[in-house]
Amino acid sequence: MKILLINPGTMHGEGESYGALTNPIMGLAYLATYLNNHDFKVEVMEMSTYRQGFKEVEARLKALKPALVGISSKTFNILAGYKIADLVKSISSKILVVFGGPHPTALVEQTMSECANIDAIVRGEGEETLLAIANRLRTGYQSPEDVFADISGVTYADRGHNLIHNPERVPISDLDSLPFPDFSLYDFKKFGKVYDTFSGRFESEISIFASRGCPFHCSFCMPLLGRKWRSRSPENVVAEIEHHWRNFGMRRIVFNDSTFGVNREWFQELCRLLKNSGLHKKIHWAFETRADLASLEMFKEAVDAGAFAVFFGFESGSDQILAKNGKEITRADILKAVTLARQAKVPTVSGSFIIGLPYETKDTLRETIDLIAELALDFVGVNIVSIYPGTKLWDMVERGEGGARWLPGSRMNWQNYDRTTCQIEVNELSAPDILAALEQAKIVGMQIMKQKSLFSYLRKSNAYFWYLLQNDRKKLHYYLKWGVKELFHRKRVI
């Protein structure tokens, strides 16, 4: 039986603004591999990365003739997902259309009501649920109601168009039982590459998830995989790294866990195994952790085991904003974490910030921008706040907490999720104020990076210019736009 999995991949970070992804959406990679290992024929379409539009989807549907189409949707591409569902049913009403991902999981009933051509939604973790659906189809079940009945983790409409919410599925406890993602399903030549400062050339990069779930309660994060932290064994993670290095030549690894290093002994064992296997000399890796988990020993162990970068989600320079939005860290924690990473000689120390969270004021924005300047990070990511369904942040805005209020026409307007459009105003901050602060924070970060090492900055900029000119002009346009803004920026607006 044939199955087609699709990442619509439009809007920010996935094509329209930033160009091709550097690696596959790992949720789909896991699903495709899991189903393939159970004797289904699965194909994956990464629409933005493969430069595919709806015409290409139509052509692939007609050629493949799948029995099941799975669409992974976040808020920013849910409308594209709806278009694909409509397209599928226009070709054949017999093809089952199943949605999954954070947006449909958070807004199950609304998603089903907004698109009549969705047969079911897989809520939360997808491997076992989608396999159960595929097995039902393969054994001859015909009507959607018969296919989805009693499968945990599924919402569907019965013959009377009533929504049926099956019980929640118990999360997978033994993550080692999942197969390694099969990257032979993808054409890596079409994925973007990343400039590697060690080799001075562009290299492919892959993501690895060593755990699922996050025990923390940041206001802006939707806990799709639950609050309980579940980890693979360090041995299993190292085996996957070696597999990708031997079979696909992958040397650059990024751990995309929500929080890496929650368990100290687990982290130490991973580093020990990487060193003992000799992989630390063959690959290099990056990870994300929290400021309050940072320690000098952690960073030293990571560097000795081949780590080249650590990333922190700092989000604000204001203790009030951090506390009110559930970060459970302080400005002092942030400064200490960066100091420790530098003492351990982590080659690249990066962090991200969010502009416009509830309780934001001009004073808190100044604190954030001043902290960006003080930290002098090697890379800074600054984004405007996005209010995602299923988050505490959504509920805060609904209540008007912290002075946050929806802009007219923004609530549940899925076209506005592009990280360049304001969805809310906060206290005395208008939408133009928030956008001005975003621009200023980005430019301060760029200026700091340039000042730290002008030669390195120019070398990297030159390399990216020629690479993107040949491979990804959308992304080149984005970088040039911000480069021009930085060049002519003189005025402090906050």
C-alpha cells in the first residue's frame, strides 16, 4: 500500500522568506521510516525545499495513487495544508487525508470544521497511531468511520458528521525501539547547506532527537509530545550518529531536542561514548540547553566530545518578562551560562530572543536589547512574538494578561504567522513600536557579530554570498535586506 507524507512548508523558515530547509522535518522522517519498516511504500514531499507547488503535488498524487495522504501542519502552513487536502479529494474521494502536528492537535475541532476534506487528525505523537490507521486500510476497511474507530490518538467524523475523539494514546516509552530516520528517502542535493567554520566550506547538516517531551512550562511553547521527558539511551544515539556518518557521510549534527542535558548522568555518558568510539574526531555537533542547566563541567565535556556550538533560548533580558512567561530563569542565569560556555571554550555560543511578549514595555525592551549587546554572542536570533494555539501564551492574550491584546483581524488569522507581522499590541507598545524594536535588536546583534571578528564575519559573508547566489536567491535576498538595514541604521528607537 502506498502512502504520501507532505510538509507544506510555506511561510517563515520554510521557503517563502528564508529559502530551502537545511534538513528534513524530522517528524515526517520518523513516520516515513517507521511505516516503511512495516512494509508500506512511503514517499515524502518537502514542498519548499524541493521547490514544489500544488501542481507538483497534483502530479505526484496522480502518479503514485496513494491510499493515504498524511499532512504535517504547523500554524503558519495550515492554510497550505487545507489546499492540499482539497486537491487530494478532487483527484479521488477514496484517498484518506490525515492531518497531524501541533496546530491540528491544539485546535482539533476548529481544524476539522475549517476543512471538510480532512478525514481525521492524529493528535500528538504519530508513529503508532498512523501505523494503526495504515494497517486498517491495508486489511480492507473502506469507510473512514471503520478505519478510525477505536484507534487511540485519533479524532474523526462519523457518518452523521459528529466528531469522535478517541482516547489519548500512551506515549512511546521505549524510544530505542524506533528505527533511525532513513535519509535515503530524501534528495539531499536539494536541501540547503551550512557554512562550516572548521572546514571553511558548506556542508550538509542533519537533526537528531535524543529525547521527546519537555518538563518546562514556557508560555510560548506548545507541548506536542508531552511534559514528561523521555530519552533514548546514549548508546542508541551514538549508534545513530555513526550510522549517518557511515551511510550518508554526515559530519555536522544538530540535536533538536526541546531541552538537551536535562539528565546530567545521561549527558555525561553520551559524551563519554562519543569520545570512546572516536566519533568526536569524525563529526561535530551542536545542542540546545537552558541557562539554569548550564555548568562548566557540562560544556567542557561537550567540547571534548566534539561539540562546536551551544544554543540557548533566552527570550528576554527582563526578569519580569522571564518570570511572567514561565521561563524560570533570570538575567543573572543568562549571563552566567554564557560566561561558563566561554570559559569552556565552546566555539560558537548562540541565543534567541522574543520581542513583544505579554508584560513587555519600552523599559523591558531596552533591557533585552542591552543584554544582547552585553552578551556579545556569536549568533543572535531575534523574532517577533507569535501567538500559537495550544500555548499558555494564547490563553494569556485571550485574557488580556500583561497588557496583551489582539490587533483587529489578527485572532485566528493564520495568514499572519510569518514572524514579520504583529498579531498583538502590549501595554503602551503599538505594532510599529514592536517592529521597530525587532529591527533594532536584530541590528545590534549583527553589529556585535561584526565587531567580534571582522575577518571571520567578512569571510563568512563572502562565502554565503556566492553560495546563495548560485543555490538560493530567496535566502540571499533576505540576508542582503538585513545587511543594508544594518549598514544604514543609526537611530536608537527604543
